[in-house]
Amino acid sequence: MSSNASTHTPHGDLAIIPMKGCEKFADMVNYYLTNSRGMSPDHSYIVKPDLIRFGTGEAKAVLRHTARGLDAYIISDCFNYGVTYKMYGMEVPFSPDDHFQDLKRVIAAMAGKAGRITVIMPMLYEGRQHRRTTRESMDCAIALQELTHMGVKNIITFDAHDPRVLNAIPLDGFDNVQAAYQMLKALKKNVEDIKLDSSDDIMVISPDEGGMSRSIYYSSVLGVSLGMFYKRRDYSRVVDGKNPIVAHEFLGDSVEGKDMIVVDDMISSGGSMFDVAKQLKDRGARRIFIFSTFGLFVEGFDKFDEYYEKGIIDKVFTTNLIYNPPELADKEWYCNVNMSKYVALIVDTLNLDNTISKLLDPVDRIKKLLEK
């Protein structure tokens, strides 16, 4: 990361505020920031809040640092179940709701004194509850409005499940960032014989119709073919809050003998990915690489181990933008994509009031990667 060449002065004193579970990621962001700005190794932009829990589970936030005039960047991972608190003597894992309430507490602790508040929430809180199809809550839209009403000026998220949710706050800053360049770079690093720009050797696959836009981007930039599965659902039943998938149907050219890049925003249980990977293998696909910005793995890793041992999947790439359990790093099929340098570059650019347009569209960097 190079220093940001600009005549602009910083918007305010830079502060990186990590929420619970984000301390390690924030430290890496701080490292790249101080390094690029030529600061001494002892310098830190980290301002750590005290998040205090009472025995009942109630809480408060205390900021032991002046908030006046700060250009504050709060990093919040609402899906980090690796942190806990005690309630009535029981050890309770943080839920997304707990993380979101703590985020609001930190904003409230600034009491309107910060010069500007930006929330970096890699995986958008309630991002899957983004639209109304019946008499139901619109949690994501309400959450965004809550943050902006509290004084948040910018919200930065990655690979939003549906970016149109920004319509809930049309007059406020909302940036949806992609990890496409970092994913392709990690693939090239870990699979040296991959041919990224050959339609005869590789194909991009969307596991459902909802993810077509991100897959179209990959296939367009790489100049390779695109395929899609669509989900046939049983709309007469509801299981775990959604209509169960009956089958995945494929639309696209022949996949025989080609490497597959299957692109999605998140891996929840992995069920859809397993079905897609198996169908691709049955159609003669060579190797299968899964790109998912967020790896939730809500049902563990056993099925991934099984499909890897059977040769159905080859590599799974997810970012470190949300919590990754320690045992994940030991899996042969897993590759972690570090996004801290990219986040540091975004923070550095915004703090100097420069445009991040080029950072949001990495097509030039992808083309340079292909030239190499």
C-alpha cells in the first residue's frame, strides 16, 4: 500500500474503533495505515472502547478518548460468535443483535462530538432481510436508518446480499465494496497452473439467479464463459424460515474439462454449494473453486471435508472480513483472503477526502494480474 498522494488535508484526527472481536483485524488495518503514512511503529490510530456488561446482560459503552473532531471509523463484525459475555452466570455468545446494539452504544458514547462517523460493517447486519414479500419486518432498512439518524455519515459494506437496500438511506453515504481482485489474486497464488483468461479452460458459475450480477462481473473482466443454476423451490412449505430447494437446474455451455469458479456472497450451511459442485462434477467439470466473501459455516466443516476427500471441491476461498474459527486455517481445502490492506487503503483515502471510485472497481488491477 503506497501513501495517498494528495494535497488534501485529513478530514479530522483519524480514529480506528474496533468493536468486540474486530481487534485483530483493526490492528492489521492500523499497521498498513501507519506504514503507508511513514509513522513510527509505536504510533497507533486505534481507539478502543470499553464495552461493559452487567450481570443481567445489559451493557454500556465508554469511550476513554476525546471524541471531539474525530474522523472515526468503527469496524463492526455483527456475525462474530467467537466472543461471549456473562448473563446470570451463564456464558452467552454474542448474537448479531448484541453486536448491533453495542455498535449503537459506541456511537451514542460520542454524544455527537465526532467530526464524522463511518461504520465499516463488512457483512451487513440483517442483509438477508432486505425486502418485504408479506407482512414481515424490514430489518436491514430499519438498521441503516437507525445508524444514520444517530449521526453516521458513511456506511461501508462488502458484497451486500442486495445492494438496492441503500434506497433506505438515499441521502447518506453507502458504499458496497467487492473483493473480486483479492479473490482472483489468492486463486492465482494458491493454484499456480490456473488459466484465468481462457474460455477453453475456465468458467464462472453463479449458484443462483440472485447472484448473477457478481458472476457476470467476473466473467466479463476475465473474458470467459458464464453459467448459472436456478433454484426450483417448494413454495407449499416453509422450513427454517424459507421455502426448501427441490433442485438446482443448470443454464449454460458445456463445463466438461474446465475449471469452475463458483461465486457467491456467503456460505451459510454450504448445502447449495454442495449440490452445485456435485452437479458440475457429474457434467464433467475438472476442478471446482468456490469464492465466497463470507464463510459462515453454520453447520461446521464435516461436509466440506467429505466433499474435498471425494474430489468434488478443490478449494474454498473466503475473506477475513468476518470471524473465522481457528480450526478453519488447518483445512487443506481452505484459503483465507486477507482484506485488511484494502480496508486500510479505503480508510486512508476517505480520511484525506479523496474519491474511492477507483478502489470500488478493481478492473485495472485485475487486468494487470492477468498480464502477469
